[in-house]
Amino acid sequence: MTEYGRGQEGSEPWHPQDPYYGDGGWEGQQGHAGHQAAYGGQPQHYPQAPQQPGYGDWGTGQQADYGQAQQQYQQQHYDQQHQQQYDPNQQYGQQQYAPQQPQQSQQQHDSGTWGTGTHTHVQYPDPSDPYGQQAAAYGAGDQPDYYGTPDAYPPPEPPSRRRTEPEPQRADWDPGPDQGEHAFFAGGGDDDADDDLDDEGGRGDRRGRGGKKPKKRRSGCACLVVVLVFGGGIGGIGYFGYQFYKDRFASAPDYTGDGTDKTVSIVVPKGAGGAEIGRLLKAKDVVKSVDAFVSAFTQNDGDKIQAGAYLLNTEMSAKSAVEMMLDPKSQNAVMVTPGQRNIAVYKLIDEKLGLKSGATLKVAKADYKSLGLPDWAETNSEMKDPLEGFLYPGTYPAAKGMKPEAVLKDMVGEAAKKYDALNLEAKAKTLKLDSPMDIITIASLVEAEGKTPDDYRKIAEVVYNRLDYGNPQTYGFLQFDSTYNYAKNESNIDISESEINKDQDPYNTYTHKGLPPGPIGNPGEDALKSTLNPTDDGWYYFVATDGVSKTEFARTHEEFQKLKDKFDASRGN
């Protein structure tokens, strides 16, 4: 091994004219004549450089202090050939050093005068023995030698002397970033890592465990599971984030224009709000979204939309749908007016549902028992229609595609609800009537004969007074033209007495005492309430003296005759 500061032919002489001769900067320095390598063999003795008189020795032949100080600084560095030697068995950054050999420093002494130029030997502490407990390997023997150690060159070291930092020692469970990544993703277990450690004098040997660790294997499925879990989580977050954005910030989906030529019927129940109507329209593809309809409903007086059936186009804008539903022409519904007979209601239902004439009447006669009549509803062979009086006045959905029984069931159900609210069974007993059917029949007569609500209570009293067979005026005969007209399915007020007296129809109250077999129409709420609360003024007669709207009442037959003459005069008789 080449000695520090020496070539193959020995040390180069100190140039007498250059005090820095031999200073190679970071690439190596000329060693001090009195120093030896701290590691790697026996002490080396360097021949003393020849001294030149008159240069740096003040006439003594010795080197000047300045030159010696420079060499002391240079003496701190080693050539790369004198770097520390590693044991081939060292692992994970543990270094084993060769034992230091004590060095004998050559000291030159002279007479002790100022001009002797005695060489001063610098002693460095050992970094592994900062407290100086080991014997010094250099110089005086009382301090450690830093010669050739990293501390001899304060950081940063020159490039030629920089060495790779030793890898830190890891625990048994830590395979390191490369090994762990390989083992996890490549599907390899710990076998490869254990084999490598064993080949290199691994952790088992170093820690005295001897044998190999139990082999473990991982599968690539673990990677797939992780990817699926994280991918599913990210996908879920993205989906809900998008939904949140649409709900909060994006405009509701909507069609444009007035829709297609295809029409559908929509039935709006009573009390339905914008959201409920919107759901009905979206289900039939009238509007694209409920939110769009609710917005248009709020901004375009949608609260004025009435319950009933509507014929609407498909794929309409929400605004167009609201406007169309506000137009009465688009409403597909049957309106039952107070006093209207069933025969007229059946005709309207046929028209709205697009059925042949008489289809609804046929269903009513065949299925009346299954349409929701109250238990107390009586039928008899003389009744012309068991549903008469039970198609309660109001507006009911009736559009193409609906069944007539569905429309009729809505009407009967509404009547049953209203009659139950009025407690007709208890009221019939109070009024000394046979059943609630009598109340409905009387109410239908009141509705048919009265012209204004003010007339209803008086007409109801006339009915109750005449039903008393012992009364001295009529002896149980009602003598109402309305019952005769019902039997004939007409509304004629010019009926001769001879014609009436010849007709023996059960509904002819001129020839039959008491009430007709059943109601002659569908009474409204005012007529029903008046029937339950008649006047008590002794009325037996009434006449529409103007033939239109004015009704006058009488208690005796004589008073009635005067009213009749007044009526005839109004008609020019």
C-alpha cells in the first residue's frame, strides 16, 4: 500500500522556495515527517526533509514555525488509500475497526533556544472515545487520534472523501421499502428476504436466533381488495357529491314546449299540493321532474288548480302543464249539480270516458251493490234507480281510460260520507220517519220544488204536513208535479189534471199517497239541512206564481186557489 505523502520512489523533497509545496488541496496533503498512519500496519517513519539554510529556520537549519503549522493542518487529511478498513462480516452500518497501533513520534530536540524549530505534534481525540479513556494512538499518548476519521475533515467533506452513509439497522418486521413493496405487489412472500439475510449473515445469525423465520406468503388479491375498497369509497363520495350538487345548485330537468300529440288523463284528488300533483304528472311522463313542476306551480298560481281529471299532453314543460291545468277546457271531470237526476249524470260520464251511450247506466244497474252504498240504503222493485240520491253533487274526475264504475264509486263514496256526517239514522227517528232513505227522498223533493234556499225549509214543512194522513187539507197526498215528471223523465210544468189523474205510476204523487218509492234526484247540502230543520208555520201549499223563481205559500185550500189564479194570469190563461 502506498504510504501517505510518498511516491513509489520515496518522499519528494521540500522545495526550498515554496512553503506550500506538497499541498494538493482536497486531493491529499503531504504528511508530517513525524507522523504515521493510524491504521493498517506498523508505524512508518518518514525521512526528514532536507533543510535549506536561510529559509524559515532563522539560521538554525530547522523549518520555521509557519511551515510547521501548515504541515500540521495538512497532516489531518489522508489519501483515500488510507481510509478505514471494513470487516467483511459487518452489516447494517456496523463498522469493525482494526486495533490501533501505538505510534512513536519522532521528536527532534535542540538546545532549547528560540531557533531550534522543534516540531509540535497535534493530538486529536478519538470520536469513539470522546472522554479520552482509551490510550492515545498518536503523539503524547494521552489523547485519541482523529487522524483518518470523518471528524478530521469538518463537513462538508471533499467529494473524493465522501462515502455513502451506512444503511440504518431495521427491525425484523420491517422489510424495507424495496423488499416490502416487492413482496406485497409481486406476490412474493418473505422467503426471498429471509434467504438474502441468511446469505449475508442475516439477522438470525447476528442475533443468535439461528434458524430461519417461518415463511409467510401474501397474495396479489390483497392489492385488489385494497384497490376495490378505496375505489368504491372514492366512487361513492363522488356520486353523493354529484347528487348534492344537483340538489343544491343544478336546475331541475324539464321538457320544453307544449308537448307531443299523445295525451293522457290525470286525476287530481282534493287537497293535492304542487309536489303531489308533480308526482302524478311525472308518473305519466307529462313533466320531466317533480322539482321543475313545483317551481312552475309556485310561480304561476298553481294553487288555483282544482281537483278533477285533466287531459294533458306528454313531455310538456312544467310551465305549460300548469297553464293547461288552469284552463277549464283541459279539465276532464263530471260535475254533478244539486237536484240533477242520475240519468243525466250517466250521460255525462259516457261522454267524458268516450263510451257508448247507456254504458254507465248498464254498469249502475248491474253493479250498484258493490259501489259503496250505506247499509241502510233500501231498494225495492218500484225504484227506478237504486243509486238515485247517492251521486252526491260535486266535481269528479272522468277522463278517457277510466272505468265508469270508478267514477260512480267516487260519487257514492262522497254521498255516504256526507250522510254519515249528518247522522241521518238518528234524525229519521226524531222526525218520525221509517228510515234515512225517507230523509233523502224528502230532500230530493225539496231540491226539485224549491227555487231559492229560503224556500227549502217551508217546502220541507209542507211535505211533513201532507204526509199526515189525517190532515184536513190533502189527506196524505203530496201532489207534486216533480214526481210525475221524474217518472216521465221530463220537466214539464204544464200538466193537465186529467192527464195526471189517469197515470198510476208509483212516482205519481197525485194518485198515490205518501212518498214516492225513492229519491227523484241528488239533493245538495242546503236541501238536506233544510229537510232536517223545517219551519213550523202551518204551510200546506205553495205555487211558483211567476213560473220561474218566485214561490208563495198558503195554509188553506182557499189561499192556494188564489195563488193558482195568480199563476194562470202570469201565463196568460
